[in-house]
Amino acid sequence: RLRWAASRLSAVLVSNPALARWYRNASVIPHARSPRASGAPHRRSEEIEIAFVGSVRAHKGVETLRQAVDRAGGMRLTITGTAPRDARPNESWMGETSLEEGLEILDRADVAVIPSHDWTYSRGQLPVKLIDAMMSGRAVVGSDLGPIRWALAGTGIVVPPTDVEALAMALDSLRSPAVRIDLGTRARERALTTFTPAAIAPALAAALAL
């Protein structure tokens, strides 16, 4: 009912092109983050650190990520959630974190993963933690969903949602610091040119003038 009501408005602001298809007269105004320094240099080639920063919910794909890390082997996984009973020795469960703590986790990670499942919300959601990871210069692996694919624009790796084998292979391909540096540098440039207040200002001003 809310979507129907919004579709009747003369102007609607949405965060990404995938969501814009749900409404008439939609203007794409992405989430914005203030520019900040890159995270830690990419140097590790063994025991690389994988990070999931966000809310641990069923559609977020955390179980898929855990299985993929286990299958890839030789990696550590940090998750911003409460440890389950089957927590593995290579997993660090951080519990509920603040925005600042989440950014610190991303800054020291080697790879950030957004393993969302394919369902209604995910098809229209642009995860702000994806932008945080890009701004931090991390190598990013995300599910091949419209908003994530659009945000990365070729600067990260996308894999089919819930595909453990594909995600494990993507993680395995990022053991080389050189590969992570290349992806992280391009992702950060994409974030700086697309997802900052200055970058979205012209589109926002135009939308507000309607």
C-alpha cells in the first residue's frame, strides 16, 4: 500500500536505479558518505580477513558466507553479530557495534562481503555498508543483485546469491594483495565520484526543484 501511495506522488527519491523502476517520476539520489581515508594497506596473502558488517538477518546471507569461508579455507571471518552455538574457531563475532566500530572493522579487513539473498527487499536495497567498504578501499564481493551491481560498476566481484561455491571461488581469487589493491583502488574512486555529498548534490538540487 505504501508503494502504491508513493507511486502517485509527483516526485519520489530513491537510492538506486533498481528501486526507481518501482515508481513513476523517481529521481535516483544514492546514499552519501563523507570522504575519509583508506583503510589498512593490502599486504596479507595468508589468513586474509573477511568482514561482514551489518545486521545479521536471514536475508543477509551470513550463513552462505560462513560456508564459503569454510570451503575456501585459510581465512578469518569477522561478523557484527552475536555468536551462534556453532561458531567456528576462525570466526570473530563482534556483537552489536556502533557505526565507528563498523568502519574500523572494514578498515582493517582485506575483503568486505555483501552476500544478500535474492528477495523483495534485497532487489531494491542499496546497502550503505557497501559504500563504506568501497570508500575504505576494500576489495568487495557482493551478490549479483541490481543495486549492488550498479553501485560496484565493475569495481568488485559479484556472484549469484546463495551460491556457496561461487562465493568461495571469489574469495579464493582475492588472496593476492595486488588483486585486492586493484579492486580496492577502483572501488574507492567509484565511491568518491558517486557516493559523496558533493557527488549527489546536483541530482538532489534538481529533484528538490521539481
